[in-house]
Amino acid sequence: MLLKAAYILLTIIIILIIINIGFKTINKTFSEKVVVKKKKVTLVTGLLLWQLYVFIVASSGVLETYDLPPRFPIFLILPAFLFTAIFIYKNRNNAWIQNINPKALIYIQTFRVLVETIFVFSLSAGILHKNVTIEGYNMDMIFAFTAPIVAYLAFNKLSKKFVVYWNYLGLLVLASVIFVFVSSIYIPEIYSANIPLIPMEAVKYPYLLVAAFLMPFAVFIHVLSIVQLTRKTI
């Protein structure tokens, strides 16, 4: 029960952080009250609708199989990545991106330390396999610990180019984590196993919130930071 609460609580915290940063950015970017209100409503509505979608998909039981084609990536990860690509591409030259505190986009990646900590407890509870935690091949916690250091030093001690490369490294680390998850399910032979190593419980609510929301959010922030830094002189 406490483990489930941890997944949900972390998700709520991230949603509130997004809303806080979003509202500040909207207030800074737009002056007309009608436009400001509309943008804020759109932001909150979009976040809540995605959470509702994730809950409905998880509750339907459609994800509770590892048969091909892989349903989890198709129903949850792919839509989230497509949104990131399309949304940021369409808004890449908009003023609101430059109105976000660039350090905030780095500091926020620290939340991944909490994700990986929850993963360790999930391993103890039999929800995950050690492969996908810090005890196995998941190095995301180590990377996340660098976030507050990079944010603190940027952009006085570190160059803008360094921070951009740091974001690319973050994406590479996330890609490696995704590979470990996918291979542990569909290519367990790599790890000298002949059955999927990730328990089916991992694709149930709320455990799937990491892959369906928190991980795509980390990707979104990395891409957003890269776009911001490569289109602005700090």
C-alpha cells in the first residue's frame, strides 16, 4: 500500500511542479487575461486527461500481456514521445520557451533519484527485477545526482555547450534504461533467462506511472532544455 502511494505521490508532486512552472511562464509570456486563463486551463486539463487516459488503459487490462506487438509502448510510451516531438517542434521558436528559468529545467531532473529509490523498494516487493534498478543495469540514479550540481554551476562555471551535452547524456541514459526494460521482457536470453524477467505486476496501476508519465516527462524536459539553450544566448 505504501509503495503504491509512493508512485502516486511522486506523480502528483511532478504534476504540481509542472503547473507551477507553467503558470509562471504563462504569466511572463502573455498579458491578456483571457489568453492567460485559457493557457492555464489547457495546461491543467492536458495533464489531468493524460492521467485519466493512463488509468483507463491500465484498468482495462489490455496491457497485461507480453505478447507481440508490445502493447505498453504502443498505448503509452509512443503517444507520449510523439507529443514531445510534435509539441516542442511546433513551439521551438515561441517566446514561452525562453521565459522558463533554464536552471529549473536542470534542477527538476533530480526527481529521478526518487524514482530510482522507489524502484529499489519495488524490487524488494517483487514488482521489478534487479536488472532495471541501480542494483542491476539502471544507472539513472547516478546521472540524476549530477542534476543539482550542473544546475548550481550553470551558467557561470559551465558553458552552455556543456549543459547541452549533459542533456544529451541524460537522454542516452534514459534510452539505456528503456533498453534494459524492453530486453528484460522480450529478449531475456541476453540475461541467461528464457522467460520475461519483469513481473506482470509492473504494468499495472500505479506502477506503470514511471514509464507512462515520469520517464516521458524527463525526456520532455531534456529536449525542451536543449531547444532552449541552442536558441538562446545566456
